Amino acid sequence: MWAHKNSFLCRLSSLFSGGIGGGRRQWFLATLVLTLTAAVAAAEEAPASRRHAYAAMMYMGTPRDYEFYVATRVMMRSLAKLNVDADLVVIASVDVPARWVQTLQEEDGVKVVAVENLKNPYENQGNFNTRFKLTLNKLYAWSLVSYDRVVMLDSDNIFLQRTDELFQCGQFCAVFINPCIFHTGLFVLQPSMNVFKNMLHELEIGRENPDGADQGFLASYFPDLLDQPMFHPPTNGTKLDGAYRLPLGYQMDASYYYLKLRWSIPCGPNSVITFPSAPWLKPWYWWSWPVLPLGLSWHEQRRKNLGYGSEVPVLLIQAVIYFGIIAITRLARPSLSKLCYNRRPEKSIVILHTTLKVAAMWSIFAAYTVPFFLIPRTVHPLLGWPLYVLGVASLSSIVINVFLLPPLPVLTVLLGISGSLFVMAFPWYLDGVIRALAVFTYAFCCAPVAWASLMKVSSSLQNLLEREAFFPRLGESTQLSELNKLY
């Protein structure tokens, strides 16, 4: 390259040697040489346009949009940290918030391709699940014709090592997690506008789609993939033609891990973990661990690549509020209940007793459920679970003081939950079967204790309602004690 540059500069020198004289000629040539040298150096330093891409999609319209946004960022950052030789692309619908797009571009180094949502013609199918309504946007991957190969991804993948050899695969390659149906959480494709337009045409004419989502459509569009050979990357780096089955190591279903509590995938490199599980047990939810042990692996990747800066202030505010509630209710005991009830005789004391029992039970239930929904969903489990325990303890303290209940029976379920977490998180189980049996045994032993605690709470409520100090008899007046004159 430098030889061509030098010959070009020599020709320019001879060209201007006759037309510009003296010092002006020398000054002009010096300036031109410096300018061209800087331009060539900049061109050499500029990164070459990459021929491959890892792509994911993002769309709006579900209750879990933010969770998938966070999951996509974690996956893209983990790929960048593996120094993959490919662009990172997000196919985002036009209604994705601009601040999310800006964050992806500026902080994560992702190229965002804005697209219109593809209309799903299968919405009226009997088995259609509305959460899959916009998953057909994944077909836009075939329109990324500036790349030779694209690895299309779902956001619930964890990369354990680089998988750039996938770009040597053919026109379409996917993994068969199900023995007969390939999985679309990761697949390789060769972009083509002809294929993309044909897919849109197939959508218009209503090609058969068993589930109404991208999974069913692509399985119908590539029906012969099961009969294709297994992909083995050529050692000389050349690209293959045609369709191939990918080894299972490129989409290791998390359920395979839970059986043995270790990976034993002999087919291909153990490169990518996927989580095709129930929607509320995705790895980024704080409650997924220790219920599903691999949830901690995802959060470890987030801790290293993205952090928890957006959730920590919310956690601190909630913790301060919970501690404040505990302190206030502790100071208010035992007379807070006098604020909550009308001391006048009631016409139907039985109805009132029943109402108060129901109110007490629902209050206990709320104390256990409200903190769960207040915690940011994608926070680290080691932050989420302690905050949940603290929240339940604080709200339970209100119930205990209002209804004058014994603390231990009310908090028995919380103690049981804490114990189950320790049982599930025990790290030295031989396999998943023994772990499941240990959890079952623990639950079996705790059930009678929980039932006895419920009976104790019910008995305490009954005794409370029958006490004259709490409900005066009809037609009688009750002398207030000095302690309760304030109320």
C-alpha cells in the first residue's frame, strides 16, 4: 500500500513541478504530502466494516418490556467482552423508547435497526399466546443484507465462550432441543432480500404455523432441517453452503443442568445456555434463584458487564421505609388496636367478628405479597431476597400490633420460606433428584408447623374478640384505662 502511495505522490510532484514556481511550489507540495499522509494513516487505522453480526430483537407491548431490555443489554455486553469479531445489532420496533435506543448505541456499542412491527396473521388461532404477537419481527434478520452471516438470538442466552465459528455455517442452521423441532433462540442465517420478501408473502397467504409465533413459522418454512448434516466448522475458515443442524452445545437447555446440577453435553462445545422455561422463571428475575440454580450465572454476568446502578437507590429507599415501619410499630405496641375499631355496641356482633377475622387473614396475606411486587424484578437475588424478608417482617409487625397477635405464628411462614432458600441453595447435592427430594422433605416437615401456626393465629383472634376490653358487652359502658384515654 505504501508503494502505491509513494508512486502517487511522485506523479503529483512531477505534475506540479512545471506549473507552480519556486517557494510556492515547494509549500504546496509539502502541504499536499502531509494531507495525503494523514488521510492514508486514518484510513489504515479505521476499523474495516465487519461482515458478520450477532442480532437480537426488541419490541414493546408486554408487561415485561423493561426486563427484556435489560436482558438484551447484558447479553450484548457479554458478547462484547468476549471480543467477538462481529457487529452487535438490535432489531428494534419504532415504538421502543428513544432513551433505550440511545443507551444501546452510546453505552453498549450496539447498532440499532428500527423496523415497523410485522402484523401477525395468526392472532385468531385457538392456541395463540398474545405474548408471541410480535415475535415475527425476528424475520427482519433476513433483511440485514450488509452482512454475510447473522446469528439471531433471543435475549435469554448466556454465552460462556466465543461462537464466531458459527459464521462459517450455511444459509440456515439451528439447534434441535426438542427431538423433532429446532429451537429459534439461536440460529444462523444468510441474509437475503429474496428470502425475506418470500417470508412476507408466506405470511400473507397464511402458511401453516402451529403456535402462531416465530418458532412455528420457521419450523414450517424450513421443514427438512432435521434431515440435514451436523455442522462442523471447517478448519480453514471457509463458509459452508446449505442448511445444517447445530450441535446441542450451542443451545444448552437449562433443564439439562437441573437434572445433574452440572453440564454433560457431549455434542459440540458447551458455548451457550438458553432458558426456554416458564416466563416468570427467566434467569434475570431475582426470585429465580435458588429455585433455579442457573439464575445466579446470569446475574453474575450482569454484575460484571452492566451492574445494578439503576436499582440500588430503590432498594435503599425501600429498606429505610421498612426499618421505619418496624420502629414505629414497636413503639406503638400494645395500644394501636384501639385506633382501628369502633367501641360502640354493634347490632350483629357475629358478623363483626367474622369481618375482623377475614380482615386479619387478608392483612397477613398482603404482608407476604406486597413486598414481592415492590422489589425491582431484575435486581440481584442476594439483594432481592433479604429485602423481601425485611419487607414481610415490617408489614407483619403492623398486622401483629393492630390485631394484637402473637409474633411467632404470624412469622412462621416467613421462617419457613427462609429455610427453604437455604435448602435449595445448598451447594453440595450430588444431583438434581436429591435436591428435589430434599426440598420436598423440607416442605413435608414444615406443612404441619405452618398449619399449627394458622390455627394459633385463628385462636388468638377468637380470644381477642371475646375479651371485654376489646369489645364491650351490649348495653354496657367500659371505663377507659389511663393508658388508653388518648384514644
